[in-house]
Amino acid sequence: MSRRPAGPMQKFWAVFRREYLERIQSRWYIFATVAGPVFFGSVITVPQILTRKAHPSADVSHIVILDATNTGLGARVAKVLNGGLLGDTLSAVVRPVVSAGLTSAQDAATAEIVNHQWTGYLVIDSAAMAGAEVYYAGRNASSVQDMNRLTAAVRRGILAQRLEAVGLDPQRIRALTDVRSEINADRITDQGRGGSAELSTIFAYLVAFTLYTMIVLYGNVILRAVVDEKSSRVAEVVVSSVSPDTLLAGKVFGVSSVAVTQVLLWVVMSAVVYKTRGPLLHLFNLDIPAIPFPTISGLSILALIAFWVLGFLCYAALFAGMGAIVTNQEDATQAALPVTMLVVLAVVLVVPALLDPNSTLARGASWFPFTAPIIMPVRMSVTQVSWYEVVSALLGVAIGCGVSVWIAARLYRVGLLMYGKRPSLRELGRWIRQAS
Amino acid sequence: MPAALELTHVTKRFDGHVAVRDLSLTVPAGAVYGLLGPNGAGKTTTIRMLLNVIEPDEGEIRVLGTSNSTPGVIDRVGYLPEERGLYKKMQVRRVLRFLAELKGVPGKQADKRIDEWLDRFGLITPERDWGDAKVDELSRGMQQKVQFIGTLLHDPELVLLDEPFSGLDPINAQALKDTVLDLRARGRTVIFSTHLMDNAERLCDSVCIIAKGQKVLDGEVTAVRDAHSGRSVALGFLVHPPQAVVEVLRDRALVLRSDDSNRSAEVELAPGADAQELLRRLIEAGAKLERFELIRSSLHQIFLETVGANGVEPGVIGDE
């Protein structure tokens, strides 16, 4: 029988092909790939749609205003509140009270709110006219959006009241006070305007959490694949045909490519949805203005991809190494815990890095090889990171990646044919030293 | 023709204990060779060293005429491990194709061979082509067949079977024996490790018995048996033997051990004693003999004698 000499490369490809093709053809993978964007999309849009729908009709307008100013300020605030998007059917009720009767009026209102007649009550007294604090109690007191709306309504009411006091025409007052400005913040970097700050943050989150999800998800896929190969004893046959290093490489790259394929498909699908968003939005009767993408330079994208790939490989190798030291799936999760903790550490640092991207903590985390792949892209998205910081962080990740692969290969070489109890740390140390 | 396998003074240690100690053996090309020994004797370690999965601490291993670390040489070896398993969720054909690819067989050629083998092992029937099924849909017996196919698919020149009969049903065991003989007829070399002496005796041309990592004896099966034969005699009496005959059998200068039951006995000659002398003494004592036969020891007995002398715990031999 003719046989071409099979070098490590051919064997690597055989392992790679098996890992890749078997996985992307699985029903779960196809489902997750299609359902993933739908799920993420709905996580983002459904609450928005719900709040939009809820906005005009309910919460803010459905309150009692206890007006102790005796000036008609309460009525003014109620009118501002009722001017909701769709012209509310529910309206705020104004109850004029005297200062002495305020406590009992509050008690009565509280009882009514408990009975679900209203959402909350607002107290306006003469101090409020002077610009002091206004008191509100209600079921929606923790809603930042509602409180912002209330505050704006009270301010407009007071302003109108003051303008009227100096003798301005009511018509003109309405025209002057009807201001609905909102802040649209842009980020400025060395290259000039870098797009919306809010979008940058969202983008940073997206980059960080995609990588995090992929590491945890596919790290565990690799972990399970290695343990499965070991516990089903397929490894016995396979290592007689291919060296453990080649097997490890084929596995890690095969599974990584499955993850990359998924992310690429998600990007493509998102792009398609974005291009065709007009008809789609129309379908849901929504009118959302075009979302400008944050401007990112080509070099930054290259750096992002490099962080992503190196970070993923680094963790994938560690998960594979951990898989090789155990014999069954139950032990596998435990063995992988230290690795999982490293990823979680990186994610815990995302928010501090977002809030203060130039703090010592954020800088430190973007150098440490195991947190850098997640933290550095976050910092790069929200602030200006100097190129030498990016390059040295990349170098750090590359070295970390090399060390991980080295450790994993050694654990793999010794562990793949070892069965029985989980080795102690000291034994692992010996494995790593002995494997040659 | 170079030897299919040559081990020269091979030693392997693990954490202070010696798994294989100074092992030398030669397997001639085209032979069926048995590596015999109780569990824990170092058979699997030896096989893993042959396959270059683990390296010996000392000594040299040559496979098919070249060092076993020569690139490509292990691709000419087929290996059936003691602990068997396949990718459960994979289609049978794909698993086999993968195993063939790892040995460097091009995909198309592999596909053709896979069909031939599946057919030969009865895995393609008019009702169902099991090649398209997933591994975990197959019965255990079928999975074992698939595993054999995986071992032989690349037409290896040297086949290593580690405890091939463990866990096999009688039908598959017979299929395996037939396959071994077929391989031999086609000039392939087969090495198998086992602790089941019956199979070894019937199939092997040569054997090597190892215990505690050391070689106890080796050689052609007939030579080994001859060397260990002639010390036992089977006796048959026409009538119940008289007391004088019993006295002869109790003479420790002549008989080391005797195992007698009514009209027959099996005796082991004492060192230095001669079978002819025993015959003469028995007849003098008035025995009416129906049978006097020098017994050739079975491998099983030789195994017990030689390995037992090396101090193996009782009970490890022959259990499944």
C-alpha cells in the first residue's frame, strides 16, 4: 500500500480537521451561532423597547402632587409631566395642602400608593420655590430615568413660576422654557474626535465580554475534549501515531478556529442586520437614529485582533493542560478552577478600567499577561493608550502565551497516559520538570 | 531480513521503582511473538517504549531495522492498546479515516480500505451499513471490530496487540486469532502481550516471559517447551497399585511430587532422577502399567514454574 510519509504537519492538520469539522457540524454549534446574536440583540433591545412603551403612559405621570406653595406650581409641574410623548390619559393629580396638614396628606398618599392607586407622590413647598430640595416618594424612586424626568419637570415649573412673577407673558414663558436638550458626548483622542463616548464604552464592553465568553465557553470545550479523549482511552491509540505536542497544537488551534468562525459569523450577521436595519426597524414600528460606529484606526484593530488571538490561545492551552492531568469530567471542572479564576479576575477589573482607564490598577492589569487580553482592549476603546504601552503589553501577552503553551505541553505529555487520582501540586511540578 | 524488533538492555524507571530492567529481546520478522507476564510485569511500559510514546532511561530500541525515533517508522506499526476506546460521537467511517490519516494514509485510499474491512468484519450488511452509524450506536463487540480495523487499516508491517483478548466475546476472539494468522501468512510481524497462556501457546512462534520488569526466559515456543519438558510423567495403572508401587512413588530421591488418584498419577521427577529408572523401579515393584508418558509442559505450567520462582503474588496469573 502506498503511503506518503506523514510529517508532524500532516498529522497536525488531521487533528485540526477532526476538531474543527466535528464541532462546526454539531447541531448545538449551529444553533448557538444563529441564536447568539438574536439573544444578545434582544438583551439589548427588548428592555429599550419596553421602557419606550412604558414611558408615556405610566410611572412619572401617575403621581400625586402635594402642593403646599399655594401658587399653582403643582399644577404647572403636572402639566409638564402630562405633556408626555403620546399625550397621557393618566395624569398627575394636584392636591393643594396647607403646611400644617402636609404630614397627614403624605400619610394618606402613602396609603393610596400601597393600594396601587398611584405610583408615588411629590411634595412641593415654599422651600422648593426658593430652589431647595423637593421630596418624592414612590415605587419608582430607584429609577434614574424617572427621577431625571421629575427633576426636569419641577425645574421647568419653578422657572416658569419665577418668570411669571416678574411679569412675563404666559405664552412666551411656555416657548422659553420648552427645552428638551440632551447631551451627546464625543470622545477626543490624539487623532481628533473619536466618536461617541457612550458608544466607546459599549464597544469596550462588547470586546471584553466577547473574549471573556469565548475563553470560558471554548476553554471548557477544550478541557472536556481532552478529558474525554483520555477517559474514553482514545488517547492511547492517538499518541501512538502523533506526538503529544502535535496533538495539543492541533486541538488548541482546531477548537480556537471554531471559536473564531463563530465570532466572524456573528460579525458578518451583525453587519448584515446593520445594513438592513431600516426595513427591520420599520417592521417593529421603531424609529431609532443611525448608530455611528466608534472610529478605530486600522492599527488598533490589528492590535485588538492580536490581543484576542493571543489571549485566547494562552487560555486554551492552559485549559488543555488542566484537562490532561485529570481522568474524569468531575475532576476537570475543579482542576480548571485556577484558570477560570484568572479569566474572572480580568473581568472583575473591566469596570474599574472603564471608569478610570489610566489608573495604576488599569495600567498594571493591561500588562499582566493573563488580564491584558481583556483589559487592554477596554482601555484602548475608551482612552488614548500610547503605542509603546500597547506593544509592550502585546509582548507580555505573547510571552505569557508561550509560557502557557510550554507548561501545557509538558502536562499534556506526561498526563495523557496517567490515570487515577489527581496529582498534587508537587507531583505536577515534577511532571513539568521531567517531561522532556 | 532484519529483525522486526530489537531491544538491547532497555531499562525504564518511574519514581524510584523500576518498571523494566535491562530487557533485551529480538523478534524475528514474520513471527508471531508473545510477550507474557503477570499484570504489572512491565508489558505495557515495554510496548509504550517500542512506540516511542515514552523514552527508555537506558538501552536501545530498533523497530523494523531502524531506531524507533526515526521519523515515520512508527507509522508502519499498528497498535491495539489494552484500554480501548473510540470517539463516541463520531461516525465510524470518520473515526477510521482519522486514524488512517494519522498514519499517513491518503483519504481516498483510506476510504476504499475502510469499506473492505467493514465488509470483511460483517459491519456492512444488507440491512445496515454500520460505517455510517455513530460509534456509540454500535454494540461493544462491533466497537471492538472497529478498533481492530483502526489498528490494521494502514497495513502495518509490525502489529502490537496489548492484551488483545481481554474483554472479547468468543466470536471476536476467534476473529482476532484468524486475523493474526492471516497477518502471519502475509509476512507481517505480530507481537502480543497477554497473560492468557492458552492463546499464546496456540498462536505464538516465540515467546518472552517477563516478570517484575525482567526477562525470565525467551525463545521459540517448541524450544521453550522442550527445555521445560521431560520432568513430568503421567502414569496409568491397569489395577489399583500395590503398596510397593506407592512406596516407589514416595521415594523423594526419585519423585519430587506426585499427584495420584486411584488408578492414575502425575509425577514430577526429582532433580537428577531419570524417567527410565522410575519405569524400571515401578515394574520391579509389580505395577501393571497401562500408560507411561513423558509430559511436555504447557506454557501455563512453565509460566507458573518460572514466574512463580520469581515471587509473583498468587492469584494474579490468569485472571481477567
